Amino acid sequence: MDWLIPDISIILATLFIIVLIFLAVGRRLQVKETYFRLWIFGWLMSVIHYLGQLAQASLQSPAKWGSLVDRVFLAYSVIVFIAAAESLRGRALKRMVPWMIAAGAVFTLWAFLSVLPVPQFQWVNVYAPYTVGLGIAFGLAGVSHRFRLREDYTVGGAILAYSFFFWAACFFAFAILKGTPFLVTKIQYMYQFSNLPKPIAAISMVIFLLERERRIVQQQRDFSDHLIESAPEGILLVNRSFRVTRMNQRLEAMVGSRAQNLIGEEMWPLFFKAEIETLKNAFSNAFSENEITCQAKLITQDEGTLDVLVTTCPINSTDGAAGAMVLIKDITERLNLERQLNRTEKMASIGMLLSGVAHELNNPLTSVIGFTELSMQEDDHLSDVTRKRLKMVLSEAYRTRNIVQKILRSVRHDEPQCRPVDINQIIKETLALREHDRAANNINISHDLATNLPILAADASDIQQVFINLLQNSFDALAESGGGQIRIQTRFNGDDVVVEFSDSGPGLAEPDKVFDPFYTTKGVGKGTGLGLSICYQIVKSFGGTISAARGPGARFIISLPATNARSFPSAQPDAEEAAVFSGAPRVLIVEDEPSIVALLADSLSNAGMSVESASNGVQAKSRISQHRFDAIITDCKMPGNVSGVQLYEWMAENFPGLESRILFMTGNAMEPSTYEFLQSVDVPVFYKPFNMKEVVAEIQKVASRETSGNVIRMARRS
């Protein structure tokens, strides 16, 4: 058998090369599963098996140990290959160890019996069961690989399974042909033929690993594709030149048809032209830093823009960053919400400021109105011109009061005070008020007022404020061009009264934004951006709408729902308000503003009342403890530790029933708790600046009640 040693050497060399390739592929693909380690171990068993054969063939007289090593390690290799197949099924190695040990022990025993000359077993062909057992074992390995892998790895799994079947067939053939003349004469060919499955199995394992890697890569690609396409943000994949290699459907929806020719082109044209250089500078290190984010404007299909947040993440490879993934998130809605929040915060701050300013304005305004009324009542010798001027002062003071109350009402979100109003009459009065400004700016105003307008439910001063703001906007626009035309029209469309203001000015650049708070196109110091916003809120509070349209010139359309005047209560004073108190009631004035104290004292004294005053709550407590008062009128907010509310509570506790004789006045700058208190108690409340006739009449009614009569109604706001 001179051929045996060269054949074994060739097989060993071939096996070494194939196994090295197998190991290199596994390492390259980073295969760490149990089945791969078992395959390596099985091939090591095969190498030892052939080394045993080589040692046996090299000796002059073959040693029994060489044959034993040959047969034992061949059996061990097939056991390990079966375990590898079971590992591919998902079985844990520790669960297979017991049967592997048992199978190894059985094959070791049969190999030992087939090698040693035991006399009592001479009548048994020990080699046949051993080879049949190996054939069965290799057949099981083939079955496991064939039926476990055929669905996932068709080529590699099939070749590996059939190589094990081939191997099993060879062992069955050896068991059958053992000792026959055919095997003796053809032993070299049979040996070479039986060793063919080994390199085939090794090659099929390499194919198996490559197919496994392809499957893993495909799964990863499918997963990444799913992530990219299902992402809520737009995604671009770019190379190191920022040329687009891929984009997802979300980005295509954002940019529309502009995405069709984007593949292979730079991504910069997607963004607002003025920002491209800034973006290039920002993303200059996009391939070396983990993440870079900046804000930009994305151009949409209709040449509009979206506010977006652009984030780049490098895509790394073994040679460095191969490109980058660019995430484009639409933040337009978020920025709009932030702007609205900022406007709300600004309005809240302005509301607090206006509330304090209103309090400071209402105190002197109360004095202006009160003393003007007193002057007109007491002086019968005023000339007609002077009386007319005083009436104008009084009218403007009341209008100022209404404006302040309207601002405070919007801050507190109070319901407007609706009364029957005549729109045409308000327009005429507004034009009369602005006549001087009209003439000074060389502006011609024409109007076409319908005669069939129904009565509206609104507040006349609020509606007049809307008209004044619209006229002022037109005056400002026309003054820049040296004058122009303003036209005012009213009509009734069956459901609403429609008022239309139009002018011959430059028009509105952004009609949709003119009602936003703080939006203005005027220069610094010429506008706050609140006028039209206030108009919008006023019209909306009465259930109407106001809209703006492009020119020629500016055009504003107001629609207010019509109503029946008979649905409103009569404005005539009731019998109780007309009642006049006969007697000299004693009244305590609790107020820290000297001018208001003087106004109240003069008015109440003229009405025949005895008046005392206290500048704070502590003095008021002292006066009340020492004297009896028929009525007490107090400011809600006063210096010191005792407010008007606390004075009321002190009276209710120490002089039960006397709190029914209290009246409150306020400049509207109230804490929420104070406002809630005044809404919860049934006492008269007068908002500065108030009408002195109403105050005097209310004090007379309170003073005329019995102390036990504790039913006090809320005074109507003036």
C-alpha cells in the first residue's frame, strides 16, 4: 500500500488549506455562534483522525494505537458535526453534552474492540457495527443539515447535507464490502473516493457562511430601509461631496417635484439661497464630528418655505466616514406655537402693565370727570361756548374711561357690555372726532351709509374704537403720499351688518398677518402693532368677523350680527334709582387719593350728606369704632396693611350688619383674589372713573336702608 502515505498527505494538506480558508472567512465575517465553534472542533477531530492514519501507514509494523486514534477521532468528528446541526436548530450545547458523551463512549468501545484481538469476540465482526454506526451518524448529520437549513440557506445547506449523505454511503459500503475481493483489489480507489466528502463539506460550510452573511446584510438593509422610509423626518444620504445618494418619501413629500432630479446632485439647492453659505460653513466638519445641527429654511414645491432643523450624522466605514445622513425635521408648527406663546407672554406682561397704568390713570380721570360735572352743575352763568367745551372735555374723558375699561376687560377676558347701537351714527360721530386730522392730512372721506340697517348688539365705545383704529391706519398710509381717498360703506345682507373701509394707499403686503399682535409695517416709534389686533378682539367679542384684503389700497370688511333692539332692557332708571333720600346721612370716605376724596366730599355735601374721610384702612377702623356711619365708600386697594376687602371682613366680624352699608370703588388694578371677592359678595362696586350722579344715588339708597336689611345689589358698571 505504497499509495496510502501520499494520499493521506495530500488529503491532510488539502484539508489544512480548506480549514484555514474556513477559519479566515469565519473571522472576517465575525461568526461567533456555537455551531461555528463546533465545526472547527469537528475539523480538528478529522485532522487527528488522518494523523492517526498517517502514523499507522508510516510504521513498518502498524501499531494498534494508530488504528485506535484513527477510528475514535473519526467517530468524535461526526458526533460534533451532528451537535453543530442541532445547534443550528437552536438547541443549547449544554443540553447536548450528555448524549454526545454517551455516543462518544459507545464509538470508543467499538473502536477498541475492532482493534484489539480479544479471543472471546473472534466470532463477531466488530468492524462492521462500527462502520455502520458511523454511516448512521453521518446520515443523521446530513438529515439535520438538509431539513434545518434548506429554507434559509438553500445552496450551502444542501451541499453540506449531501456531503454528509455521501460520507454515510461510503461507510455503509465499507461495512458491506469488508473482506470481499472487490474491496481488496479496489481499495485505493475506494479510499480516495470515500475522502471526497471532506473537502466538499468544508467548501459547503464556507458557502453556508457567505450565504448567512448575505442574509444578515439583507436583513440589515431591509431594516435600515424601513427605518429611513418610516421616519417622520426627511432623510438624505450624501457622500463626502454632499451629493445626494438617497432620500426618503417624507423628504419627497416636503419638496415635491424638486426631488426628481436630486439624486447625484448637491443638496444645497434644497435650502433658501441666502442661507446656503451659512449651512456649508456649519457642516464643514460633518464627516468628523458625531452630530451637527442648525436651523434653516427648506424650499417647497410651490416656492414656499418651511422652517426646518437640519442634523448631520457621519456614516462610518473601515476607511473613515463614507458619507453622512442628513435629517431634516419640519419645525414650522413648533416655531409658530413658540411665537404664539411669546405673544401670549408679551400680552400677559402688557396686561399686568396696563392694569397698573389703568389704576394710575383712573384716579386723576375720576377727578377730571367729577369736577367737570360739578362745574357744569354749580355754575349757571357759563357761556354757551364754555359749556360746549366742558361737554367736549366730559365726552372725551368718558371715552378715555371706556378705552381703559375695554383694555382691562380684554386683559381679564370679561364679557363685553352689549347695548343697542346704531352703526351709522357711530360712524358719523367718529368722523366728527377725526375731522381735524382729516383736513390736516389732505384726505377726502366719502361714505355710503345704508338707511335700512337694523340695531346691533354691541358696545358703542368699543365699535367706535375699531373705526378710529382703521381710520388712523388709513391716515398714516395716506399721509406719506400727501393725501388720498377713504371710502366707508355700510350695508345689510340679511343676517349681518357689513361695514367696509377702503383707501387709496399702498395696500397691505401681508393681509393674513395684520391682525397678529405686534405686527406692524410702520417705522420705529410710529406703531405698536396692537391696533388691528385689538380691533380683531373687539369684533370677535361681539360675534362678528373682520378681514383684510389686498388693494388697490387697503380694504377692511367688518361683519356684525344683527339683532332686535326690543330684546334689550330699557335704559331708563328704575324707581329705586330715581328715589331721593330725604335726610342727612353720615358717610365715611376711605381713599388715599386727595383729589378723589375732595370730589366725593364736594358731591356728597352738595347732596346734603355729612362727610368724613380716612386715608387708609387703619384710620377707617378707628372712625368706625368711634362713630356711626350710614354708608361707607372705600377703595379696594390702599396703602398699609388693611385693604378695602379686609375692612369689609373686619366690619362683618366686629359690627355684624354694618358691612351691608359698604360700597367699593376701584381703579381696576385688582389681584385675582380681590376680583373674585367682589364677584362673590352682593355689594355696589364702582369702577373709576365713575359717574358721580350714580355714586350719590347709590349712597343715598344704602344710607336709607335699615341695618338689618342686608340685600345689596351689584351696581351697574358705567
